[in-house]
Amino acid sequence: MGRRDVHTGTPTPSPAHGALADQLAAVAAARLLDPLEILLDGDASVERVRARVAAAAGEWAAALLGADDRAAVHAVARIIAALYPGDTAFDPPAEWWATPLGRTVARRAGHPGAVRVSYAVAGAMLGITRQGVHDLVRRGKLAAHPDGGVHTGSVRARLNGYPARADT
């Protein structure tokens, strides 16, 4: 969100912000609002909430993409808890990591539900093949976990341009 409108001077959203906000609004609609609309038999108040959620999705995206790491991690926790609830640890399918939200979560928080992931999931988080992950581990660019797989902190560090450490 660092760009500004040349006429008004107000911040303009980046394409990444727009794609992330769109995904957040769509997931919130599918998981929260559509069921609510069914339960409330099409009550008009759901449309007001839908409009508020669309605006809030832009705010959530700004927090996730902003400079404040602590605010971004807090936003990740709130969003995952609200939009992906469950009785087990958060464990999305590999293809989820290729979405705007998945890419942002990987970069800002790593894998919120695991300290280690399989080579396939690490590859999905990094946008590379499982063989590419093997190569990065072999070259010391990602830290292998002693129980198998890859340290999620190592994946996050790689996404953010930091060197891998065995204690991540």
C-alpha cells in the first residue's frame, strides 16, 4: 500500500492487496455469510453485514501486508481462527498455499499449525517442487527437521530472504 494517487495523494492499494482482499471477502462470504443468509431466510440485514465484511477485508489485507510484523501475525491468527475453524490444527491442502492468502500467511507467519511440514507442503509454500525442496535442504538453504520434513520457520525465513537456521 505504499503507492499514492497522483491527484489526491491518498494511498492506493497494490494488486497484491486487491487479490488478497478479494480472497478474504470471498472466503468470509462462503464460510460465514452464505450460511447466515440461509439460516435467516434471506433477511436483508445480511446484505449490510456483507458490505461491512467487504470493507473489512481490505483492512485485513492491509494488516497482513503492512510493515508491522506483530499486527500481521495477529491478523493471521484472527483470520485463520474465524475462517478456518476446527477441532484440529490448521492444515490446509497444498494448493491453498498458492492462493494470495496462503502466500501471505506463509511469508508472515509460516505454517500456523505446524513446526515442521513435509517436503511437498514446504514446496507448496515456496511455490517450488518437492525435489526443489530436497535440493535446498541438501544445500543448507532450508533446515531439515530431525523428525522428518522441513522446519516451517526455515520456509518462512527463505520466503523473507533470510538464511536458514537449524533452530527455526
